[in-house]
Amino acid sequence: MTITHLVSGDHKRKRVSSFTSVSAIMEALQLSLPHPWGSNKTCLQLGKTIRPLRLQPSCALSKQGQRFFTSLATSVTGDPLVTDRLIRKFIASSSKSVALNALSHLLTPSSSHPHLSSLAFPFYSLLTRAPWFSWNPKLVADVIALLYKQERFREADALISETVSKLDIRERELCTFYCCLIEFHAKHKSKKGVFDTYTSLKQILFCSSSVYLKRRAYESMICSLCVIDLPREAENMLEEMKVQGITSKPSLFELRSIVYAYGRVGLFKDMKRLLFEMESEGIKMDTVCFNMVLSSLGAHGELLEMVSWLQRMKYLNIPLSIRTYNTVLNSCPSIMSMLQDPKSIPLSLTELLADLCENESMLVKELIVSSVLVEAMAWSSLELKLDLHGMHLSSAYLIILQWFDELRTRFELVETDIPAEVRIICGSGKHSTVRGDSPVKHLVKELMVRTESPLRIDRKNIGCFIAKGKVCKSWLC
């Protein structure tokens, strides 16, 4: 099936003409949008290139934003005036970074407050009136994508029309806006949004002579198709790009995206075929590629196949990473089940391996011979430090069990210097789904209590556990 077929029928929508009066549209829809030419503050800076968008996870919600969301959740009475007053008060009392941070959490699909996502558009509309606000087409694209997901197409089309009018004949900025928009639609898993924006991008490409713009647009379309699990269509577009002479060599990012998409939907033959083609063209697999393969196999319960890929990594001297640990261990049902009740989990590697099924045990054995633990440790005469940042609950659990054995082995060596202080860094939950609530910290605390460890929460840094080195040696040996 081609993209042309996919965008036919129900997937085609009439766009509001870019020459239609924006103010008339907003009046008809009774939208409280700022006038596109209202002040110099809302105009795009001429000559300033909009950088290609890369979707990154939003940073943790600020404490002020957390309090604001709590007040919204507890004060929702169905009265829009109450909500409007709360939003206005928050924006007026917040800095630019805090306000934009709150909006990003309302817009993201992974928000810990999904029930408040309907407030993103009114929040954005009021935010545009702030004295510090600077109009940003990327932010508009993010808002439009959420409106599409909520099937609020009139408001979305009004914003699209406003943006097209602002950017006018600036082809580069307009193309980048649509590239941002199609990627945001993909992030929301909106096939309709992706197909509609695909049509708009195609029209721009048809009229453009810029190879750069065509390359940028194809990359966004290909990667967006991968995100919505259409790898075959994405690969067809890759071939189309080659035929048109836009590029003879796809980017590694595009190839990885298609490989991962094939794996996610369970088309492992196509995934392996594309990996073989990449290797035949001199593109060697690295840790990132292997992690994608492992993640795909894990999502489909192919644990034995994961073992063979880990063994291949070892044979090729491809280093494992914390993400490899996260990916593999999160695919082990027994381990994930154990972690539901930390009060009864095994307290040593030997006990853990005995409780696992054969396939999971083989996976764990492949992980523990890697250098991930050593890389997470720093050992000197002053301090022994174990950093658990970036580790999921399952990874932190296994690493700590490995760490127990590693410390015991080193402490038993006569020539080993005993560090003055032992420290486990697990964080205080600043980046957790619920700010200040760190699942890894809770797990570490439970393990320390159950093993009667001398490590205690540091009074100066609640995201750390500390103890004297000699005391730790006595405990383990």
C-alpha cells in the first residue's frame, strides 16, 4: 500500500485557505487567539532559521507547576470561569520557563496529568498574551497536534491558517513548521494528522527547488511513518527519495527508525533483512541498533532470541549500556513480577538466578559479564560511588546485587584500599513521574533494610545512601 492510497478517502481534509482572513475565522469560531499581527513580540524573527525538531522527553514538572496542576484537579467544577481564573493567575505569577514547562506537560502524551490535556489550548491562548511571549511555530505545531488528537479540527485549522499567514512566502520556515507538525502528530499516534500533514508537505515539495528542504521533509515523513508503525510505507518513501535523486544514501537515523518500526510490529524478517543490507553497505551495527532489536524482541516475548543477540554483541565487542539493561530486564516477566513486592525479592544473584526460568536466567547471565557495573562505579581511596541514574527499577535491582558481590570480592583482596566512604546515588525523584517520588530510591532503601546494610540516607543529600568504607567491609565480609 502506498502513501497516496493511505491519504485518500477519510484521511483527506479540506484545509482552511491561507488567504482567508484569520480574524474572521477566529470570530466565527469564537476563539480567543491573539491577532497574528498584534505586536512585534509575536512576529517571527526574520532570517532566523527554525532548527529541525527532535522529539525529546519533557523535563520534570516544576514544583510551582505541580501545585498548579493539583489546584486545577481539585478545583474543576465544570465552570470555565474558575479554570480561566486559575490559569490567568498561574501565568501572571510564573516565570517564562515555569509557564512553558507547565504547557509542555499539558501537551505531551506521556503527561502524568492526562485528564487536564483539554486545558492545553486555553492555557496556550492565555499564554500568548503574556508580555514575554514570543511566537514560536514549533509550539503552535505541538498545540495543533493535540487539538487533532482531541478531534477539535476547527481550532486546529484556525491555528494552521494563522501560522501559514505569519510565515507567508518564507518557504524554509513553512516547510519546517509542517515537519514539526507531522512529527508531533506521530508522537500522538495520530494517523489522520500524519496523513493530512503529509499532503501539505508534498505540495510544498512539488513547488520547491531546494534539495535541503526536500531532504528535511522526507526525513520527517519517513520517521513519522515509522512512529505510527508503518515501516513498509516508510521504506517505500526511502526508495522514492533515492529515485528522485534527493539523496543516494539515507541517514543512519532514518534506517534505524525503519529497523525499529519493523521490529515493534513483529516483522522480524524485514528487520533482519534491512540490518543485513545496512551491514553490506558498510554500516556497522552499534549499541543503539542492538538495543532497538532487543527492545523489539522483548516486546514480543522472544527471550531466547534476545540471548542470541546479546551473545552476538559480546562476540563483536559491542559494549552493553544502561539502556541495554533496561530493555532486557523489562522484558523478563518474572523479574518485573518480583519487583511488585520488594519485601520478598531475592537478596543475592544466586537466589535470583535460582528463581528465574531458564530463558530469563540466561539473559541475566549475559548481562552480568558486561562492563556496565564497572562503568557505573567510581572507586578511590576517598570514595566508592555507585551511580544508578538512568536505570529503571529492574536494572537498579540487578546492578545492586552485582555490586554486593563485587564489593565482597574486592574487600577480600589484601592489597585493596578501603575507601573512606561508600555512596549509592539514586536521585531524589526530581525526574520521576511524580516529582519527589523515586521508585529506585524506595527499592534501594528496602534492599538496605533487608540486608541489614549500614548504608543510610544522607542527611545532606536525600538522593544518596552513605556509610563508612570500613563499616561496609565488616558488613559484607
